[in-house]
Amino acid sequence: MTLLNGTARSTVRLAGAALRALIALTVLCGVLYPLAVTGIAQAAFPHRANGSEVRADGRTAGSALIGQTYTLARKDKAGNPLPDPKYFQPRPSAAGTNTVNTQYKILVSGGSNLAADSTVLSGQIKERRGRIAAFNGVSPAAVPPDAVTASASGVDPDISPAYAALQVNRVARANGLPRAEVARLVREHTDGRPLGFLGEPHVNVLELNIAVRHLSERGK
């Protein structure tokens, strides 16, 4: 009987210690740590902590980290949204059920996982190149690689300076703006390589399109 009582008391002590540890770790890791990290982030990096929001005309236009589409209300014969000629267009996206037109479905972010030698991928690239060339009034050979290939995330917010330059004439014409002014906006919104050697120069499409819209509105 004494042995059994000792075993019971030991079990109770262990259970109590485990319960106290659970409560302490829950408070520490589930309450205090998240509050501390959130407080530091809001104090030191509020813009990034809140999703890198881009605001225009007093409202949130989107995130600088997530791409989006710029389409017309009408659709083509296949039911796909048509790109708006007034705006710079992002690179294609494999996020969504339709890998031909840009989808940017955030909930299914990801790439196509097609191999470089995939005939499906090569067919998509050929179709995209022809469509983009016709939309911008250029030769298919002038279309840069990022204009016809999707990013790994499917929601890349940036395009290359080459793809932005390709779209200048079309955007200027559609908005009734001088080509030189639209080209200037592209230069102003081109970011170089971080630290001078990381990555590639890029243009944030959302921020550039906001600048285009403001320039167009000032000219009216």
C-alpha cells in the first residue's frame, strides 16, 4: 500500500509539473513572444509589418509584394479577361486554372512545375509571345523572357525594365500621353540590384501604374 501511495504521489507531482510547464510555455510562446514580436515590428518596420501596402487616392491599392491583374470588364471568346491597354501588364502567372492568361490567384500561389523541355511549356511561351507582341505592336523577337514566363510564386509584382520599355508606346497611346513622359516614369520606378550585385533590376508594376494614372488625370 505504501508503495502504491508513493507511486500515486509521484504521478501527481509529475502531472503538476507538466501542467505548470504547459501553462508557462503557453503564456511565454503563445502570448508574450507574439506580442513582443508584433510590437517591435510595428515600431521598427510598420510598412512591412502591415503587408507593404501601396496606397493611392486615400485607399489601399494593393501590396508592393503581390502582383495583380489590370484587365477590362469584357472578355474574349474563350471567356478570358482582356488586358487593359492603359496599364502596364505584369508577367504571366501559373497561379490558377488558366496558365495562358495572367491569373494571379493568391490562394493557389505557385508555379506550373513544367520542365524546361516540356512541349506544353514551349507551346505556352509561343502563344504568349505572339499575343504580347500583337498587343504591344512589336516583333515577337522583341519580347523579353520574363514577359512569357511565370515566376515560381505566380504572384511576382515586378517586371524587367526591358518588358516595361516594351509597353511604353502602347500605354502612352492608350492614355493620350507623351511617350517621353511615360518612359520617364519607367526610369523613375526602376529599382537596381540590392547592394549593387543581388538579383536583377526590376520595376514594380502596381507603383508604376499608379504613377501613370496620376499623370493621365493631371493631363485631363
